[in-house]
Amino acid sequence: MVTKYAVGFLLIGAILAAGVNSPAYGFGAAQQIKPAYVDRNQGFVYFIVLNKWEHTISNLFGWVYGHGNAPAAYLVNNPNQEGIKVSIGPHAPGTLALYRFQVPERYIFFPQFALLVMDKGLFHPRVIPNG
């Protein structure tokens, strides 16, 4: 029988196997991003994200995992709730933007967090201007 700890161990292993520690997106692959700041009082985890797409990003959905010393990782946010863009202006190609994700109070005290973003979690404006 597979326990939740075994599943968590496999999951964190898959996340860490990506080996990406810088803010980036891959094409067709999930990428891991380390947090820039954890606001434990307000319940937010902040991530710096680099847009490597050809289009501006209008919405970003990601999975925030909390992990610590135990060999397990836990999904600590609602992946159906988009990240809140904190940076001013559009998230144009080749630019960095700061996003924050809300984490429930019971999970905010994990010592480490990671953001997992997949290509299907990125949305672009319906109308793309020329130039």
C-alpha cells in the first residue's frame, strides 16, 4: 500500500529532478522556481518569474509546494487560483515579474517552498497587438 509519505517523496523527487533554481519557463516541461520572499504574517509566498514566451503573460497559475526535513512535499495552495501579479505593467517577453500566491495559515510555516509552473498554466491576452 502506498502511503501519503511515499507519494510525497516521489513528488518532491520529481520536482527537484527538474533542477531549475532560476526563474524561468520551459517549453513543454514543468519548471521549479524558488521563492523570493515568504510573508508569514500575511500568508503569501512571492516568486520572481521570467517570461521566456513570445507573448505577454496575462494570467499565471502555478502549484506551490511546501517541504521541509521530512521526505515529503505538500501542495499548499489552490492551483485553480491564479498568482497575483505584484509588478507594475504587463509581463512582456524577456521581462521579470513578481507574483504572489496565497498559502493557508496551516501551511505557511514550511521552511521551504517551490513554485511549479507548467505551460498549460500560462494564459496570454486574446488580442495580441502588432509590433
